[in-house]
Amino acid sequence: MLQVILIYLAFVPLVYSTHGCDPPIVNTECGKVQGIYKNGAYSFRGIPYAVPPTGSKRWTRALPLSHKTSTCWNKTYQATNFGHTCIQRNPDNISQIIGSEDCLFLNVWTPSLSPGLLPVMVWIHGGSLQFSNGNWPTYSPDEQLASDTNIVYVSMNYRLHAFGFMALDILSNSSPTGTSGNYGFMDQVLALQWVQRNIRNFGGDPNKVTVFGQSSGGTSIFALLAAPEVAGLFHRAWLMSTSPVLNKTTPEAAKDNEIFLQNTGCSTITCLHNLEAEKVINSVPWDVYPYWAMRDQGDLPVKGVFDGAIAVVDGDLIPEAPFDAWKSGKGIDVPLLIGSTAQEIDFFPTQMDLNLWNWTLYEQRVRQKLGTFGRQISDEALRLYPTGEVTPEYQYTSMASDLRVSCANDILADIASSHYKSPVFRYVVTSRPSHPIHVVEIPFPASYSCHMWDIFGFFGTIKDYYTPEPERQYVRRCYEGRDSFLRENG
């Protein structure tokens, strides 16, 4: 049964773990790790969870670290600094490239090191499957969150961009499974397996794992809910601002990505493995089809303009499209919390002057975009989102967000609730900043309930943008909504 909750998503009692003067050390299957104590909780940063997927291991399923393969560390691993960000375009300047291919690290934040009874939440970051990491400022758990909520948090870096999601016939032909793509999803599975084997030593209960992700992190969870091998790795899922369109197969995506192969100049797998990482990234079709930049997602749709697929139905990890898997009873049936914000695109609209529009320009842009589907479509849109209400920015971002995200997530929740035995909850956040903010330093001043506003409320990072006096009640309700979902579906 689908249960709808409107958020305004209180407070969970503060829990402070006792600690001595010595730095915290925890045993893992690969050896001891030493962390730090800060703000009432322990953190263990940059723990390696896989053999680096470099050289001939590029575009293959990553392997777990193991004493049997002599890939573990000796002595005590210093888990006091975050690991390398996975290689990507710099979100602040896409002409620059940052990060490393040796990037498969995870992080643990815990309020207690007593043997494992606390609930665990595993964070999968967003970023269009091409940006960010598991410790991005304001967009990840931290010690304060672990202390405030009395929950163990885990985040991971996973392969991004071409390294994480490139599907090509030449890669499929060299793979033992005969397919390619979704390497980043495979990394996420490996991290979830690590959690099952190790989290008890960090105070967490491996039988109380909630996976949660925002944007392409939510899309990742959507994909994993159709992956048979993740059964038992998590017990609840919280999806925020998910894109629930995942139906293109590896061969279809490989056809779209032939331009990438042409740009590399490679015709063999050895050539691809030996390419400089920067050449790999610069060979991706960014502003031409299949449009890996996906900048149209911040605007109203135009007839005939489609982005290609980054995540694919690979026939291996994801045997069939998630909706098909769910309808045939093959999905991962766990309680779901599905959320979005009312003005999703307000954080980074394609039209960066949107906040300066008048009503005349608003109507012109709606007709310019939706008119490509026929005059009656733009007429109906303007009837539903008329001029003269609130601001042009509010109406335009509401319309585009409903078309791009809200309605899609309504359908996602409806299909899940029709085929899952577990409960499915749906919410829309309507709270907004008390004054405009630049989300993760994006130049556009977001004024309404924008993309990431719900996770900022939960992470408690609104305070990193301004003193959030008017938002204190909103933050409390975010905690309350989370706590209710964990408690009632545990």
C-alpha cells in the first residue's frame, strides 16, 4: 500500500560515546584501522574496500581486498583522511579534471564502538553518476550527525563518468559476462558487502541497514532494487529525487557510445586500458548525443531531444529493467521511502537568468519549449501554472520539476506499491530557504524547495549556508521523518 506523507518532514536524543585518550582502533577483515574522535562520534575515513581498478582492471568488476590475495594492509591502517575522489570533471570548472582511478574507499561515522546494535545508514552520493564523492562538503554524513542521531553511517566512493558507466561492444566482448557498463553500481554492491562483514565492529547492526541516496544516488538504489545479488545487503531504502528511467540495454547504449570509441582512436581493449585518464574523460560525448552533460534536465523538455543512457540494463548485475523486475516479483522487496522537492531544478536551471524573468518572458519560454509538443500542451501548462502567481521562477521551476521529477517519482511509488509487499511511502518537500542560497557553490541563487534541500535538512548542513533559525523546525521534522521510517519498518 502506498502511503503519502507531506514533509515538512524530532528530534532524536543526543548520544555521546565515551572515549579515552588513545585514538580509536577497530578490527576489520583486512586488518586494524585507526580513526579519530570528534564532535561526540568516531570517524574512520578512507578505508580501502577494493583492489584499485586501474590498468588492465579498468572497466572490470572490482575485487574485494583479501588476505588470500595479499591485497590487505600490514600493521594498522591510518583511517584519518578521506580517500581519493574518483576521477571526474571538476564540478566547479568542467574543463578541469580532478581525482584518481584509485578511489574505492569508504568512510564510517559512529557514535559508539560497542558491539553492533545500532541501526546503519549507507549513503550513496549523487552527481549525475559523474561528479562528487562520499565526503563532499555539506553533502555527506559527519561526526555530528552520527552523534545527534545515534546511528552508524557509511559512505563510499564509486567509479564515475566513463570509468564507472561506459558500455561498449569492445568491453563486452572482453568480459567474462559478455556485457559492459554499470561498474559504479558494482562498486556500490561491494561496499554493501563490506558493511555486512565489518560493520558490527563499528557498533552497527548488519541486520538493520538502510541504504539512502539522492539524485543519481537515488537512481543507483532504484537500479539495485532490481539486482538479485544485493538481496539481504540492506533492509530499507530511501530514494530522493530519483530518475526512474532505466530501460536501455548494454547493446543499445554501446551503439550510442560509438562516438566515444572514435574519439579515443582505439580499436583494441589494450589501447583502451593504456589511455591516459584525461583522454578517457575528454573522449566522452559531452555536448553531443548521447549528451553525457545532461544540461537539458534543468529545463522544460523539448520534443525529440533525449539524453542517452549512462546506467543500463546490463543483463548481469541488472538482468532486466527495474519496473519489469518488480512486476514479475523479482525486485528487492524492502520498505521504501521515496522523496522529491517541489522546485527541484531551482538549484541549477539551464536558464541561469531565470530569477530575473518577468511574466512575459515566462510565457514565451513555456511556449518555446512545450509548444514543440503542440499548442494545446503549452496552453494546458499555462492553465495549470498561470502567470501572476508567486514569481516566474517559482512557476517555471515547479512546472519543470513536476515534469522531470515529481510525476516520475509518483509513478515510481505507484508501481512499487502495486507490486511490493513491503510498505511504500511518498513525500514532497515544500519547505524553502529563508533566503537564496548557492547550493554546493553553484552560481544560481536558489530561492525555493530545490534539489538537495531535503538531504541538507537531514544532514543538518543548512547551517553551512547561513544561520538557519527559521529552518530549525524543518530540520527537526527531517529527523523525525527518518526516525519514523526506521522505527516502524525495522
